[in-house]
Amino acid sequence: MTAKKFSISQLILMLIVAVFSLTCLYPFIMVISGSLSNEQDIAAYGYTLLPKHVTFDSYRILLLGSHRIVNAYGVSLLVTSVGTVLSLLLTAMAAYALSRRSFKLRGVLSVYVIITMLFSGGLVPWYIICVRYLDLKDTLWALILPSLANAFNMFLIRNFMHSIPEEIHESAKIDGAGEFRIFYRLIAPLALPVLATVGLFMALGYWNDWFLGLMFVDKQELQPLQLLLRTLISNVDFLRSSGNAAAMQRISAQIPSESMKMALTVVTIGPIVFLYPFLQRYFVKGLIVGAVKG
């Protein structure tokens, strides 16, 4: 078997891709290194590729509140899982309806959806509707329902579905299939690349969201992970910036705030890092086709 030969242009392209990949990996290495560095090294040398003196103090401090972190992890996992499934189902069904050429109201509804992308009713009316009328205060649904529908994602899926040949619908109709069966048995499997891509967008949105928890959740047991970590960082920054109490300054001097921020980042990015490899083969195809078709 002869070895495969590469041209000069191919070697240059592979080198560029390799350098770019290392560049993308560099920040993750810096974050892990920062989480293992002590506060004095960060203050003296900044963030380095390799820690000067390895320490696990930041992770030990996080373990002191491990019960709340584990509980917040569970809340975020539950909200992300349920929210992504419901949001993807609702968005895909709406996109399918708007992609059907036989649907007479698709033009009017498309304009209505576009208007929601351009104009907003404001924060106060939105809060009043969610709290007084939908009664979402201090419930897990408060972390799910407000982000359930997204116009951009719907148009992305609609454009992909619009590119599916109309003959598929016609042949299924002749065989006696209804719209729901056509959607679940034919359209959804064909639209898997864009559904996986949009699903990743939705999962990232739910996982990284802390604003809904800040607005609607007062109970500690319902706080998502991102809100809990934001609270921890805010408390550490408050201690370090307080110049009125000497006791606070002594306490804050023992808290590795910078390395703890990096440790918190490592804790939060774990699930998304493990999720992406399973979806990345659909990512480029779904994003490109959904963006340019229709």
C-alpha cells in the first residue's frame, strides 16, 4: 500500500487548520491553568499556559458549598433538558407550518413573527405578565417558558424545511398521511441537521441563562447554576472591594477570587463540552443550509 501524497497547498491548508485549532484550544487551557494557580502567581505573572504552583484551593472552596452547587446543577440540567425538548418541538412545528406552501396564512404569520424580532413590549409588561397572569414566580417553569419560542430559530428551521421537495408531501398525502404523521415520520428525520444545530443553540441558551432566575426565583433550591455562580462571584468581589471593615479585608485576602472564577468556569462548561461532539457533525450543514435556502 502506497502512502498518500499531499500537495503543497494541502499541507499549507492543514497547517493553517492546525494552528487555528490550537488557537481555539488555547483559552480553555488558560482557564484550566488559572483555576489551578494560586492568587499570588496570578497577581505577579497573570494567567499563564502552565501554573507556576499547582493548587486546588479554588476547588476546595467550591466543595464547601457542594450541596448548593449539586442542587443548582440538577436544576440547570432539568431546565436545559426539558426546555430544549419543548422549545425545539414547538419551534419545529411552527416552522413546518410556515414552510408549507398550501398554508394560506403563512405570509401573515411570518410577518407577525418578524415583528417580534424588531419590537419588544418592554421589561416591565413582560415581568407583569409572567408573574401576575402566568403565575411563574418561584417555579421551574419560570426558567423554561419565557425562552420557549425564538423567531430566529424558527426561521432557520423553516428555511431548511422549505428546501425539502414538495413531492414528499404530495406522495404522503396520496398515501393518506396527515400533517402530524408527515412531520414526525418524514420531515423531522430529513431536517435532523438543522434540528440538531438549533437544539444546540437552545441548550446553550438555557444552560447559560441566569437572568430568568434573577428575575423570577427567590428560593435557593430553585436557583440555576449560572445564577448561583454569579452570586458567589459577586459576594467575593464585594468582600475584596470593601474598604470599611478590616475583618472583611482579612477574609477576602484568603479567598482566591481570580482562580475561583476560572474554577467556576471549568465547572459550568463541562456538560456543553461533552454535548458538542455528538452534534458537531450536523452543526455546519444545518446552519449553512438553513441560512441560505428559501
